[in-house]
Amino acid sequence: NAGVTQTPKFQVLKTGQSMTLQCAQDMNHEYMSWYRQDPGMGLRLIHYSVGAGITDQGEVPNGYNVSRSTTEDFPLRLLSAAPSQTSVYFCASSKGGTGISPLHFGNGTRLTVT
Amino acid sequence: DAKTTQPPSMDCAEGRAANLPCNHSTISGNEYVYWYRQIHSQGPQYIIHGLKNNETNEMASLIITEDRKSSTLILPHATLRDTAVYYCIVRVASSGGSNYKLTFGKGTLLTVNP
């Protein structure tokens, strides 16, 4: 199994450009989420989804949009990139149900905004 | 979710057991203890979790004290590839949207030396 796949692995944007970070999982997981990781800040939740068609905001949602049209995919959109969005982005997924299922993470997208 | 306290760094000799402590003195009765690790430039990886009984899997053992206020992750025979940041996380296991809302602190940087 591929698990959680994120593309691209690296991206450089100019301020004001838009782009979509892709995330796909092949484990039929209900829950998917996006985190960003900055030095000294740990992982912070951006957006999450509890199933296809359902999304909600996390801790730091401003500047990002998400949609969940299928169980497998959960893309993260940057509408107008800013230098403050320079970070490493991780997508994660887990089973639904009782809520004790562990998160499975992708290997991240390293984004630089100049 | 209860707060956790971990030492910022630890060293271990290759082949020896690595014992990583975590203090969670405010843990509630329905909160699980999770351990993840993050190898440099990779996404976090789930290791193990437990409620009150000791747990063991192919990666590690988790020892939770009887009062559940602290726990220890044991890597029985550490290798150089175990060098990583280890995160101890405490959270309630419940159905619904909070399943993925893990709060990652700064963790413990374990360095395995040859």
C-alpha cells in the first residue's frame, strides 16, 4: 500500500501566486487533515475532514481552502501565497469509529514563498 | 487533552535499550497515551498507544504507571535509524471529528550513537 501520498515534495512560489497541494490516501480512511510544521512551533492543524463532503477549520485556517469530494483525496489550496506560508505541510489520515485509530502521515510538501 | 512533559533530548548507545519518559500528571481516565516519532525530513510515524495496561508491538513497548501520571516508551535495541524526535501525546478517544486533532509538543530528540 502507498499509504498517504503528498505531491509535490518541494515547491517555490512567488507572493500572490496560487497553488494546490495534493494529498491522497488508499486506506479508505474517513478522516483526513492538513498540518503545517514550522521551526519551534510543532505541528499545527490547518483544516480537517471527517468524510467526503465535510470539512472544517483547524487551528490556523486563514489563507487556505480545502474540499473533500472523494474519500481518497483532500487537496489544500493556497489562494494568494504569502511569505508567512513558507512551511512544511503534512497531510494525515485515520479511520473513523471510536477515535483511537492512529494518524498516518505523508512525507510532506516543503513550500517556500518568496 | 492533558499536557505532556518530555525531556528535550536524550542519547543512547546503539544496541542498547532507549527509555523515553513522558509526564502526563493531569491525564483523565478516558485519555489514551500515544507515541509518534519524526525522523528528519519525514512525516510523523505512529509507534504505539495505550490506556492503562502496558503495550508491546514490533516497534516498541509502552509502560504506563499504575496512577497513569507518567509513561515510558522503550525501544529495546536502538539502532542508528531510531534517531528521531519522539512525541508523547495524550488525548481522549471518542467518535466524531476530534479523532485527528492531535496536539504535538516539541518532543524528545533521541540521538542513537554508534
